[in-house]
Amino acid sequence: MNTQLSDSLSHNNIREFTQLARKQIAGKTLRDKVIDLVLAKQTTVTEAIRISNQFDEE
């Protein structure tokens, strides 16, 4: 979440939040985001695999 998304939420501007969020994640899958988090060292490969497998089972 970036500053713009946080600001729109703190001001209860759901329309702006939704538009910004859609723009930010356009074309990205959950796996793409998880890979980004691993590369940024914000999560581990083990956790990424666990989450990925959890969604594959559903």
C-alpha cells in the first residue's frame, strides 16, 4: 500500500481508493505480487510457496 492509498482510506474516500488500487494492481496476479514481496525481502520464499499452494487448493 502506498501513501495515496493510505490517504484515500484515512479520508474514507472509497471511490478514490478503489480506482487507485485497481490501477496499482492492473495486470498483476497474486503470484506476481508475492514474487515482488520475496524479491523485496518483505516475505520468505517458504511463505510465498505456502500462500500460493493454499490458493491452488481452493
